[in-house]
Amino acid sequence: MSIMSVDGHKAKIEEFKNSLEVFLEVRKEKGIQPYKEYSGKFNFTRKT
């Protein structure tokens, strides 16, 4: 199981992907274009 943590919140990566897909689907249904195409990459900075 892969888990990510952002600002102290933990979530399973699959749940994050599903949420993102729903978000993009709703925007598409409403005719709202995303600012950028979804690349599948998730960039973050790791604190040391």
C-alpha cells in the first residue's frame, strides 16, 4: 500500500488518483477546461 502525506494529511495514492479523476470529470461535464493537461506526474519537495 502506497501512502503519501501532504501538510500532515495522509492519503492512499489510489484514493488521490480517484479523487483527481472525479475532479477532472466534473470540470469536463461543466465545460471548464483545466489550466494544464494532466501529465500523470506529481511533483513535490521533500523536507529534510
